[in-house]
Amino acid sequence: MVYVKWVVVLTFWLCVGAMLNYSLPQYDTVRIVNTYEERQDLGDWTRIFWSRPDQQSENLASRDVQFVQGVRPDGESIVYRNEDTGWSWPPYFKFDTADLYTQANDAISTKDAPEWVLVKHYGWRIPVLSVFPNAIAIRPTSNVDDQPINWVSIAILTALAAVFWAIYVRWLRFRRRRIDPLVETVEDGFYSFGDEISERVRKIGRWFKK
């Protein structure tokens, strides 16, 4: 039973951690090398990794999606999708896909004359599943080591930690006041019942000996 409890607890926290890692903003310093638009099929379970900015997009089996190709300072390539989030999850309220696409095209540069930009995004890059992070904002940077302090993630994580701690403390208090006394009462009842059965068994044993 203890192992089942820990499996449930670990599974829960892994799911929470994965959701936060996917949803919270991250920053990449890249050199944009190309932008393009491509038709994407949305018919299988990987649809969960694509945005649903409105009700109409829920019913589409495929749609055109804009992409931004970049290269990191270490030469590693990265591809972002450029989709509105609308009012859906995660709540970035992004409605400026066209503007960001224009900024990305304006920032295209070559290896000989690189122009570095800071891309704010959320999501994961999983090539085998054709999953791409979603670019939220692009701004120029002159420092390839530029890594701004992620105040949004820090604030959200701090708030969540405070909420979970408050829930945990209240749960401990509730357990001490309500559950533990009830468990002790039930245990005492079992012990009393066991003692009574033992006494009756001894009486029956004495009766047979007579």
C-alpha cells in the first residue's frame, strides 16, 4: 500500500511539473534564418500540442501554420510555430501572429552577418511527434549570452508553492483534528472487540475443561 501511495504522489507531481515546464515562458537567443507556412494535419492525439484560439479551430482537421526557423549560438537549430493562443490555455492572450511573423522576417540574417534575437516561447520541441514550441515575442539583442530573469515563471512558481504549502498545512491540521481521533477511536474499538473475543474464548475453554 505504501508503494502505491508513493507511485500516485510521484505521478501527480510529475504531471504538475510537466504541465508547468510546458506552459511557463522560456527564452532562447537565436539567429533567425527563415520563415515559412505549412499545412498541418490535426487529426490525431498530438492536436493537444497545437493552439486552439477559437471555436472554429476546434473542428478543423488541418490548417496552415506559420513557422520560424532559428539557429542558436552553439549552432543547434530550433524551429518555432507561430500561432495565436487567443483565450485558450496557456493564457498568453496572443493575437498578433501576423505582427510576429513580420518581425521574424525582418530579423532574418546570415551566418556571416548575424543578428541575434531573443525569442520568448512556451512548449517543447519533439521532432518524432512534429511538436514545436510556440513563439510569443521576438526582440533584438546584441549579446548572445543575454538571458533575462524569468520574473513571470518565478512569480507563478512562488505563488503555486505558497498555495500548495497552505493546502498542506490545512490538511495536516484537519487530519490532526478530525481524522486521527477517528482512526484512534476505530482502533480502540477493534482492540476492545478483540479483547472481548479473547475473554469469551478463554471462558469457553474453561467450560470445556470442566
